[in-house]
Amino acid sequence: MGRIFKQELSEEHLDRLFSDDEKCLEFLAESKWKEGFSCRKCGNANYCSGKTPFARRCTKCKTEESAAAGTIFHNCKFPLHKAFYIAYTVCRGKEDISTYEFARRLSIRQMTCWNFKAKIRHALDEMDSLSENERESILNILEK
Ligand SMILES: [Zn+2]
């Protein structure tokens, strides 16, 4: 379970991540493309900015990739900073917080918390059975 959010992040950094969706996207983008950008479709390394914050758009084939694409935060139906809070807490495993408690702290539905928590647990459990690409995509964003 240790691989996600491997590094201890500073309190200050966490406060920012847990309150601001754009900071979360920035975090995802920096982690995902830390080795540089490579278009998923054509492999081109040149990009311009996309429509959503920190998304990148290939200059050759125009395919746009959001910062959250390919991560467990993709298609997240509730605010990203809340998802980050759950992911971080679950992955660090320091506190065992119930979905009921998450729901109370974050003012979101318990079912939403339950679903997302299950998704993280599943990602962590299945890490070994994922394809290399899938694993990379999870590790890239969460290892930082
Ligand atoms: Zn491309």
C-alpha cells in the first residue's frame, strides 16, 4: 500500500492540495509529465495548453490529454481536492477513516466516498496485475 503518495508531503503543500482543485491538477500534471510530454496517440513531444487547467494538447495530432486522464482521479464526480484528501489518507494508511467520517468531513455523500475509497483500494491491490502502462500511470501521479 505504500507506493501511492510515497513521499511525505509538507503540511503546507497538503493544505493547498486539499482545498484547491487547480492545485491538484497542477500536481497531477507535474507528476505525470515529469519526464516530459509524450502524446498518447502519436508520441509527439510538443504540446500547447489545452482547454482545462494544466491539460496538454499535442501540436501534431491535436489530441488533448487532461492532467487527470489515466489516473484514479479521472472522471471524478466530486471536487478533486476532496478526492485527493481521501486518496492521501487511505494511501498513507495512518488513520483508518470510515466512509461515514469522510462523508461528514468533506460534506459529500457516503456512497461517493465508499465508491472512491473502493477504487483506491482496488488500484492498490491490483497494482501487480496491471499492465505496465496502467501501473506507470498510477505510480506516476501518486508516487511523488
Ligand atoms: Zn499527437
